[in-house]
Amino acid sequence: MVSGKRAVSLTGKQDYGNPRTYDPDFKGPVVNRSCTDVVCCMIFLVFIMGYILVGLVAWAHGDARRVTYPTDSQGHFCGQKGTPNENKTILFYFNLLRCTSPSVMINLQCPTTQICVSKCPEKFLTYVEMQILYKKNSSYWEYYRQFCKATAKPAKSLPELLMDDDCPTALFPSKPFFQRCFPDFTSTNGTLTVGNKVQFEDGSGRVRNVLELKEAVNAINKILDARDITLKVFEDYATTWYWIIIGLTIAMVLSWTFLILLRFIAGCLFWLFMFGVLHVIGYGILYCYQQYNKLQRNPKSSLSLYDIGIQTDINMYFQLKETWFTLMITLCILEVTIILLLVFLRKQIRLAIVLLKEGSKAIAYLPSTLVYPVLTFILLSICFAYWIVTAVSLATSGVPVYKVSAPEGQCTHENETCDPMIFNTTDVPKTCPGALCNFAFYGGKSLYHQYITTLHLYNLFLFLWLVNFVLALAQCTLAGAFASYYWAMKKPDDIPRLPLFTAFGQAVRYHTGSLAFGSLILALIQTFKVILEYLDRRLKKAENVVSKFIKCCLICCFWCLEKLIKFLNKNAYIMIAIYGKNFCRSARDAFNLLMRNILKVAVTDEVTHFVLILGKILISALIGILAFLLFTEKMPVNFGGPTSLNYYWVPLLTVILGSYLVAHGCFSVYATCVETIFLCFCEDLERNDGSAEKPYFITPSLHEILVKKQPVPQKQKE
């Protein structure tokens, strides 16, 4: 009977390389190493130096205030200290009805004059009405001039006013929203009104409907949502940052507690994970059903999609029956999926629990591995912060650029560059009556400004490369430490001193190029995915059936490719940590080793991840429930939680996602430990036979479970 230790096909040909042979000198991770993938290391360092240079140039040219403050038609900030607009923090549109022009979404600007004001209009008043009332009382002009340019005079006729564009032709009740004056919409008996009026004069002799104002506001909101909602989000973060940190700290303590308990009560803890997750999801289903039922029985308290279109307050989406119904269905699908997985994987889960117990022993001997995710989190935070600051600086680089904008969008000079100081002396106002020279964006004609888009792409690519490199460094370092544990015959006596520090030093000193090589492949795939998604959004309206099909195929292919590369990289890093070979050879050896033990791979890898995912979901769900009760003020008043949040779901989702990432960082230590032990176990079986001369390094209990007698083909027996 032939031993099953060699990967031999029925024809006798070895399909996946030669199995490892016994080596009496092999005692774990190789000590004598040399630098690997030096060329990729040099390229990586050159790209990092270029990234630093790009960041410095972007910071020198950019101005973050351009994101914070609204900008008038002259490119001046509203509310900026040390300027004439210091006390004028709100942006006012002369003729908001022009914002329905098709050019709004093309140029990302409303084709009307915009100035900075200290407050919004509070009543209906046209310019012609003001002139009539001004003769009786000069206070009407004093009120109206707040919303005019500094050079405006009350004696101009309406045609002169329209030609010089000094004042708006009409004012209507407004309120500040995202630092901009928007109509003060109210609903009276189901009818949308502004200042209790459905129709009003626009100051030029036309009667307009309030629905036209609504359409104009929605056109502006499509431009302002992303930036201005961010400002509200920052306010919520400023109010709740203390509680968010507390929530993340609790998540870390819970994660460490679960990891410690896994060593002693892994089986009981798994059932706790399972029932805890099922109960938490069940609670979410019940709560969503209650909210849906409440809105179903009380239609007055619910909104319609029509109402949501009026303004951008995202909290109103939680007053939609459709929102709670969608959440309920999503949670039901998740609940059923978990139950089915538990039923079909019950035998494999027992094996995963045994592996987790073995991993617990390794972590108990190497407690410093539980702290390593903190270093990874710090490095990732630095990468993310640098990327954000560089992206904002690039987006706000340059000088004000002005473009011609026409109210009807039919001017031959539309979107041409112009100079507001001499615009009225040019032929453009005569050729296109009503055309304006308004601020468009920040840019320039220098070489730097011509390559802003390329620098944005470079910033994104280097960010993804660095993030993947940090994760690769973490996996290689932990793998080296756990491999030292596995290949120690007498534990803990034979475990080297400071194995985690030693593995980190070896990875940085010798294998930076190999780690950069693996992370480069992954970063390229992720960059292509981002570009594909960007093009999909920009060209969504121009899509046909064929392009949609091709897009879906590409997205699916890139997703599968990314998962495959992540799996191969992860095992390649383990082989690098053990043998110190270059990336390609390590990836090949890892792949061959896994293929020679393919029957065990799915059992140990995915099922173990499934058990750990239950723990992550439970921790994030528990912290999420506490955060929900706190941010929605459902806890006792004397608890002292935050109040008056713009979007309570923003800090809530931050806590939930942050808790999941914290749990993922802690549990990833376990995942890397199990993967390393499994890979070392496969090599152990090939190197040794369990005899006194060639003893196994694995514990007998785990060896008994992992090694199952497989039926040997008849030809191999012969």
C-alpha cells in the first residue's frame, strides 16, 4: 500500500511539485536570509518618494477652506475671517429659478449671480415693489440692499437692473440650509407652499409656481449633497467622538476577552456566538417590523418619496415604510443564511473549533501578537489620513476659473473661460443676453494643473498599494511568529526569544520587495475596479443592454480575481516568513502545497473564517445596539449621552463599522494563526512520519482530527 504523502496522479506523474522531505536541521523559520525582489523594493521606494513629493506640491497649491466655505460668483469665500465677507456666512442666489437649466449638472454651477449675505430673506418683495415703497419709506431699500451687490442703486429701472445684474428681481421667504438660502417650504393641507403662497411673482412680470422652486432646489442639491452633508457629518462627529472612542474601546476589550476565552471554552463560546448573532438579528427584524407596522397604521407620520425629493435631510428616509421593510427583508435573508450554514457545516465546525483551541495555545505563548493589530491600525490610519489630505489639496489647487453661463443653456459662448472684470465690455453679453461670468472651479494652465487628474489617480493607486503593503507586513510578521511556535518541538522551551519582533525585523529588512510585489498586484486590480465603477456612474445614462452586460462581467471577473490574489498572497506571505524565498517562488510553493492537501483546505480555511465572522458580527451588533440606544436618546436622561444630532445614523454606523473592524483586527490574529498552523501541518506531514526518528511537531489530538484515512485508489494499492 502506497503512502498518501506524495501527490501522485493515477499515471504516476507528480502534478503539484515534489513533497517536502525530511531535514533534521530544519527547526522552523530560516535564520540566514538574503534580500528578495530587490528591484520591486527599489520601485516601491521610488513611488513612495514620488508620493511624498506629490503631497507636498498639493499642500502648497491647495486650500482646504475651499471645501469648508461656500464661494460666491467672484470666487470669494463666505464667512472667512479677515475678509469683507467675514460676517456674511450664507450664500444667496439672485435667481434660483435659473438652476433648472441643463447646464447645471454639466458645469456643476447654477447660472445665476451668487453673493454672500449675513441672513436670508424673510418675506416676499420684488424690486419694482421696493422702488414704490422706497418713496414712502427708505427702510425698504436698506432691507433690499442686503441682497444686492455693493455698487447697486435703488433708482435703476428693471431693464437696467437685468443688464447690470446688481440686484435680484425678487425676494421670497428663505432659510439657511447648508450655508445657503433655500426656499422655506411648508406643507399646508398636503399642498406645498412658500410663505403660504403657491404662486408668486418673479419680479420680471411672470407668475411662477412653487413647484418650479422645488425643481431648482433639487437641481442644486444634486451638486451640494456630497460636500455639504459632509459638513453636517463633521458636526455630528465633533459631538459624538468621545462616545465613538468609548464604543471602539469596549469592542476591543470584548474581542480580547473572547480570544482569551477561546482557549478554555471554545465550544461553548461558539454556541454563544451563534445564538447571540441569531438573537441580535432577530431583535433587528422585530424592531424593523414594529417601525413598519407603526407607519402602516399611522400614514400621517410617514412620508412619501415625493416629500423626500424636496430636501436632503437623510433622516427623513427613516420615516419611509419602504426603508424599514427593506431592512427587515435584508435581516431575514441574513438570518436564514446563517441558519442554513450552521446546519450544513455542523461537522466542519467541530474541526474549526479544535483548530481555534490550538490557535489559542499559540497565542497564549505569544501574547504580544494580540497587540500587533494596534500597530497595523496606526499605520493604516496614517495612510488614510495622508490620502484624504492629499486628495482634498489636489481638489482645491489653483486659482479661481470663471466660465460663461447662460440661463437657457443655448449660448454659443457657454462654458468658455471669461474674466469678470471686463466681461460686460465684451461681445458675449450682446450675443447671449442674460449670460453671466461666474466662478466655476479652482484650476490653472500650468503643467501641474494640467495633470491634476493624473495626480488624483496616482494618489488613489499609492494609497491602495500602501494599505495592501501594511496588511501584507502584518500577515508575514504574524506568520513568522506562529511558525516559530509550531516548529518548536518542546513548547515553550524551544520557542525563540521575541519571535514577533524577530519576524517583523526579517520582513522589513529582507522581504520589503516581496511584500511590495504581492501588494502591487492587488493594488492594480483594485485600482481597475475603482476606475470601472467610476466610469459606470458617469456613463450610466448612456448605457445599453450590451454595455451593462459587459460591465457586469468585468465587475464579476475583477471581484473573483481579487479574491483569488488575496488567497494566494496570504499563503505566499506565510511561506516567505518560513523560508525567506522571493514572492513568486513562495506563491508557487504555497499553491502546490495546498493543492497536494486540497481536501483539507476548504475545511480548515473557510469554516474557521465563518466561526470567526460570527464573533465579529456579535461584537459589532452588541456595540451597535448600545450606540443606537444612546444616539437616539432612548437611554435615561441622566446618562449624559449626545443630543441634537443632525444624522444620528452617522455616528451609529461609524461605531458599528468601527467595532467590526476592531474585532476583525483582533480576530485576524486568530485567522493568521490557524492558516499558518495548517500550512505548517501540511509540511509536517510531508517531512515526518510520526516515528521516533521523524516525530510530528503537531499535537496528537489535532493530528488525529486533521488526518483522516482517505480511500486509496486500487491502482495506487497495486
